[in-house]
Amino acid sequence: MKCTTVFLVLSMVVLMAEPGDAFFSQLYRGIVSVGKHIHGLLSGETPREQEVMKEAMREAMKVQEAMDQQAFDRERAFA
């Protein structure tokens, strides 16, 4: 009976936390971080290598967007 009461009280304390306490966002970030580390271990990549790849993809997307914008401007100029 004591264990049940302690469990219920602690559950209420956790669930009644103010949104500013950011309990769920910290929990979510922790789960995502663990998932990334597990993925890195399984794929053989380090977290730094993953960040480098993400940065390279962002740069490639910026270049592609710039090229698309130039093509759009050229088509609009001839129309």
C-alpha cells in the first residue's frame, strides 16, 4: 500500500509539472540523442561525421536553391 501511494504521489508530481519546467522536451531530446548515438554505433559513424554530413547537405541545398532561383529569374525575364 505504501509503494502504491508513493508511486501515485510521484506520478502526480511529474505530470503536474509546469510547462516551463520543460520536462517533456528534455525527455524528448534525451531520447533523440540516444537514438542518434545508437544509429552512429550501428552505422560506424561518429556524431562529428554525422554533423559534417548534415552541414555539407545544407550547403548543397543552398547552392541548389540559388541555381533554381537564377533559372526562375531567367525564365521570368524571357516570358
